[in-house]
Amino acid sequence: MTTDGMLRLFTLREGRQEKMPLVLLHGFPLDHRMWHDVTDLLAGDRTVLAPDLPGFGASPTGPDIARTLSADVATPSVDVMADGVAAVLRAEGVERAVVAGLSMGGYVAMALLERHPDLVAGIGLVDTKSTADDDGARAKRFEVARTVRAEMRVDAVFGMRTSVLGATNRIARPDLVERIERWIRDQGPEAVAWAQEAMADRPDRTRVLEGYTGPAVVVVGDEDELSPVPAAEHMVGALREAELVVVRGAGHMTPNESPEPVASALATLLRRADRAAVPGQA
């Protein structure tokens, strides 16, 4: 699916129109393709949608999306990502959806929950965190953005092809290391730099989770070094109706390292959201 000036939205699976769709938001610095492993394991009666976030994959750049939304073009922002997701979903007639995001996609899901709560019927937070970056992490993001722009190459983030994996799979899954590297190489330098700056300036959204009363699931790999288990437990503590799923032997990329438990967790979340949508059921 595509609309001029909006994010590119992909239909990973066609399902029944009467069922709320599942919307999957990718991590950094990847695109919608990272969700194929999970989608292949989900039941076939649910539409699954996945946008490429600003500048990644086939989508327009962050400044182009901001301009379309009449937002501040000069300020990279996770809010612009979320508003872009909301705009393309509404353009496709989606009024309510279950939304799940990994890492950066989780930041966008939480921004969507805050800015467009009417769209979110259930939320899945996968290997992500609700807190803001500390000063050191924030400075590192800005440094990476400067380097990528100066070199006009994405080499500065190639190390993520291994750091996003758990210690087990860095050695056991060279095929996965190669696949993630291919995905990273497919992204443009401006997208990588813009997203780093956007994530550096994101706020703490724990309070958003505290105010959410709908169904939620939090998934984390027990070997995740970027968004570790304590960060997942923090989000579960803030949410009222959240299930915690810890994936053994996986790092930050649970949807690719161990897609079965991720798909199972999302399937349960979808059933809970369906029940919550029917008066008198929970």
C-alpha cells in the first residue's frame, strides 16, 4: 500500500475484514522485512500490516514525512514517526488495531499510544524500553548521527549486526548475522542519522503506560543487552494488564532469533484485544 507523501505500508498477510489488524513496527536500522519470520507463524485469518518508518526501506525521509504532516521539519522526532503511522493507517481505513513494535518500533508504539490512543486496541512491546536515554547513550546517538552524515555511509552502525543478537546466536547463527547486515546495508545514511537523533530526544513514556488500561504484552530476550530484562520488568510494572514473556537464548532480535514465542505472545494479545472489544467480555 502506498499514498503520496506518507509512509509505505506493506500488507504482510491478508485476513478477514471484520478482525482488527495487527500492525508491526520495525527496529533500528532495519525495515518491515524483519517481521516476516513472525508473520509466517501467525494464523492466516488476521490482516498483518507493517510500515517502513521514515527514511527506511521504501518510505520517504523523516523531513518529508514531517512536511506532509505540517510538523517541524528541523527536529527529528519519534512523534513524527508515530503521527506518520497514524496517518497512513487512517488513510487505509484502519480505525483500531493491535500495535506491536521492536526497539525503535516500541518507542513509536508508545508514542502512538500517547498521541493517537483511539487507534490502539492492544500493545506489544518487544525488546524495547519506556525510559529515555541517559546522557551517555544520548551523546553516543548524536555522535553516530554526525559520523554517518559526514561519511554518507552506514558503516558506523554495522556493529549492530552482532550486538543486536544474543551471545548464543552471535556464534550459532552466522546466517542471521549476514541477514541483519544485508538489511542494514539497504538503509540510507540520512535515515540512520535522522532516526538516531529522533531516538536521542525521545521522552520517558512510562507515565503513558501507567495510564493505559487495555491488553498488553512485553517480550524480551534473556540475552538482550540493549533493552535488558529489567527494562521489560519496568514496563510490566507500569502497565495494568500486561503479560511478560522472556525468550530464552535470544537477544534484542527475538522476532528473528526465536520467532515462535514472539508469534505466540502476539497471538494471545490479539485474542485478548478481540475479547476486550466485545462488551461484557475481557
